[in-house]
Amino acid sequence: MNKIHPLLNENRQRMSRRYEKENRLLGLASIFLSLITLLAFYYSGLSARVASLNLGSSIIWTFLVYVALFQALLVIFSFPLNFYSSYIHEHKWNFSNHTVKSWLWEQVKSFFVGLIILFAILGLLLWIMALTPQNWWLVAGLAMAFVSVIFSTLFPVVILPIFNKYTPIRNEELTDALKKILSSGGLKSSGFFKEDMSRQTKKENAFLAGLGKTRRVVLGDNLMENMSVPEIESIIAHEVGHFKHRHIWKNIVIGTLQQLVVFFILDLTMRAMFPQFLSSTRWNLTLLPLFAILMGAVSGFLFGPLSNVLSRNFEKQADKYALENMKNKKAFMTALAGLADRNLANAYPVWWVKLLYYSHPPIGERLHMAEKYQ
């Protein structure tokens, strides 16, 4: 390993490279398994048989059965790998606090939450395809922008509490410090909450979630135990930096433009390869596995690295905002270094791993930038 920053633990960084490589291989295996499952679902004829079911006068019941089966098959066939990667592997690296029972219960909740979201998004997409088949890609791309805003607004108050308990933070020294950070950025929060992350993992996290009246500061209990008040301030100052630079809205706009391009390419490709596409909702359901594969491929290969470049630039802007407004460079740096070592985040990935996988600048780069920042 090359020379690392003195705030980082060299042994933990060696471990982080192995941990990152194993996670990367598990992620690739998961993608390959999903691909095989989707292809088998379509080419076995099962997709067509389920889509052609007549369950009453409306296609709605067929749609519900199809989507539920679609989701269930993906979960069932990925279950062994998912259990290894998120339970056995995380226990191996001494991160997971789950029992088998608690892990299984979380998977059940994830399945039903994902199913409801899938019902809503696919239902909207298929309705748009049926309503405006010639320009569905344009209408659907714009509709997804509204979905993003709604999801961002409801996420902290509807979805997150399904998986974790959120209690108001009682530490007045901490909440007063965070109120000042938010106020200096022109932000108000609906509250400061502690998340019981330690039920699931030893990893640490903190974030600013929600829009408008649902905006809230959330700190993982693990993070609160391991960081000082100035270090936590620096983490939230970084999050406020995203608000000051309007990164949430920029991401929604950029995401909408990307989705329009992806849908447009999918429209051209699906029409060329499958003349039945858009001829009926049943045909669109039948072709859904191939549609999903193409969408993942186009999104990943065409926009994956570009999205990471834009995201890393936004993260640099948020880091600079935190450094400008914290006036405590040391706390910012020790917070980053502590997170890297405790979470086993690789501070110095090779260039191609950074290009393909990193939405944030590596911790080593962020520490170097902070050290040189005037």
C-alpha cells in the first residue's frame, strides 16, 4: 500500500481493500444472478403465460399477480446469495448485529415495501404506455421527476420508520450546535433524531433527509457513540452544503434528463427488436423482464460512470462548504478518517474502481483536500 494519511489506520485500510473487493465480487454475482432469473422468466414462457391470465373484466388483477410473482422470483432465486452477502459475510467482517430471525424479518419487510413501490411505479409506467404509446418515453421521463420529489418527501417519515426506530435527540449541546449549522445555511429541520442502527450493524451513518416540512437530521446511534460534537457538526455541515448548492434539485433535474434519454433509447430498441411492444398492456407485461434488463444495461453503462463523476463533484462542493463554515478543519478530518477506518471504507481505491463504483471522492482525496484547504 502506498503511503497513507497519518490519521488513517494502515492495518484497517489493508482490511478495507479486501472487504471492498469481496463486496464488489458479490455485487457482480448478484447482477449475474438477476440477469439469469429475468432471462429464464421470459424465455421459459412463464412471463407470457402469467401476462395472458384473465382474472376478471379488468387487467388490474393480472397486473398485480404478475408483479407479485416477478418480485417473488427475483427474491427467491437471489435468497442464498443475499443471505451470504448481507448476513454471513457481514458477520465475518464483524459488522452485522443481526440474528437470523431479525435478518429474515427485515427481508420480509423489504419485500413488501419493494412490492408496493413496484406496484406504483410499474402501474404508472404501463398506464402511460397505454395512454400515449407514441410518446410514452417523454411523458414517463417527466412523470419520474414528480415521483422522485414525492419519494424524497415521504421517505424519512413513511419508509424509514418501517425498518428503524427514530427517537428525538436529548443532548442539548449537540442539538444546539446542529441548529446553528442549519441556521447558517438557511435551513430549518422538523427535528433531530437518533436512529437505532446498532440493531442491525456496527457501521455508522448520518444524513439530512426529506424536503420541506419532512426534512430532518438523522444520526445513527453508533456514530453518536464514536464521534465528538465537533465531528458530528462537520458531517451535518457537509449535508447542509448539499442544500446550499441545490444538489437535491440538480440531481432531480439531471436524473430526469438521464431517464428521458434511457427511455428514448429503450423505445427505439424495444420497437426494433419486438414489434409487439406497446401493442397492448399484456404484451408490455410479457416483455417486462427484457425491458428491465435493457434499462439496467443502458443506465449502468451509459450513465453510471458519468453519474459518479457528477456526484463526486457535488460531494467536493459540500466538503468545501463544511470547511468554510465549520472553522474546525481538524474535526472534519478526524470525522472522515474515523468513518473510513470503522466502516472499512477504502481510502485509496485504484482508478477504475473509483470510476465505476465511487459516488463520493475516496476518503484519502478528501483528507488531502481538507489538509491543503485555506
